[in-house]
Amino acid sequence: MKYDEDVRTRSYRFRDEYVAATPAWYRGEMHLGFTLLFTGGVIAYCIAQLHAPTFSEWLAVVPLFLFGNWAEWAAHRYVLHRPTKYFSMIYKRHCAVHHRFFTHVTLEYKGQRHWRALLFPPFAPVAFVLAAVPFALLIGYVFSRNAGYIALLTMASYYLMYEGLHTLSHVTDNPLLDRMPFVNTVRRLHVTHHDPELMATQNFNLTFPICDMLFGTRSDVADTAREPLQRSR
């Protein structure tokens, strides 16, 4: 298909330029390791602070999970895919780097240097957890100390789940993942999201597509031939 060929050519050209510009000191293993160690450390610390949590306190996970799902959807749709005054750098990094490096026909990553374009920057998990701290403190004050720590570990776990499913969505030609329930759905929807013509309007949930279904942005698009993107003159 001419459309796919055009997209693939532009994506691979950008990949070569981006990888060539990657600093020599960058190591994807350290990038990934920091994300895992930081979020895992937050989760472990919160669990260690719990003292005989009750069933009702654990139920706080449900509304927090749903809030996380909405926050994931809303941030992806209105911050990562729309230029705004205060978050322009985040928008540029996501659309001008991640979505040029990875498209629906170049979704794979090869080698640790590609992880720079795949993973969120190292400051992202730190910023995410710090943003969740005030809510956790409020919940701890209003309800209980355990509830506050459960809130924080839930949000840290959600971030880790997001990064994990996102990484799996960029693993191509894997029959096991293609047959794995839920994971195969996430992967299929993410392919559609990386189509340059659809990325700003479709499939903003990367975990459970709850908000995509509620707000009408879920889309399973058949892999059919399309005309090349119209270039501005």
C-alpha cells in the first residue's frame, strides 16, 4: 500500500537521525532499570507501611484505578496529542519523537538505544508519583493512614502497568502475545493508535480501554489500503 510505504520510509529516516543523535552515554538498560527500581521501590515502601489493612481500605483500589484510567485517557488525549501553553515540550516529545519513531507499520524496537524513544523519560515516574502524593496525603487524612499508602501504591502500580503494557505493545511478531487474552487486545488497539491519521482521535487508553469505550474513542480499524497522506504545499 502506497500510504504504508510512505509512512514506513519517513519513520525509518527519522529513526536513523534520532539514534545517530542519541548521546553516547545513553544506556536503555539503565533507563528501564531506573523506572523499575523507582516505581517498584515506591510500591515496596508503601506495602511495608501498611498495618493490618482492612477489606474496606483495600476497596480504595477500585475508585483509584478508575481515576487512573481516566487520567491516562485524558492526559493522552488532551496533553500528549494537543499542543498547550504549559505542556508543549511533552506534546513535542510524544508526537514529534515517539509517534514518528513508531508508526502502525514501524511499531517494533530493536536494541537498547531505541528505548529512548519508547519509554517515558526518567523524570516521568518521579513526576507521576510526586503528583499522586497530595492525593494520597488527603486520603490518608480523611480516611486512614493505610488508605493513604494504598492510594500511593495503586498509582505507582498503575504507572508500572502502563509502561509494561506499552512495551509489550511494541513487541512485534510474537505469536504468544498475539494469543494472550487482554494483552492481544491492548496490542491491536495500540497499532491503530499509531496510524498517523488516527493517533489524535483514537485509542488513548493503553491499559484497559474503559474510557475509550465510554467516550467513543475506541476504534478497531481494518488493515485496508488507503491513499497517501495529503502533503501541504
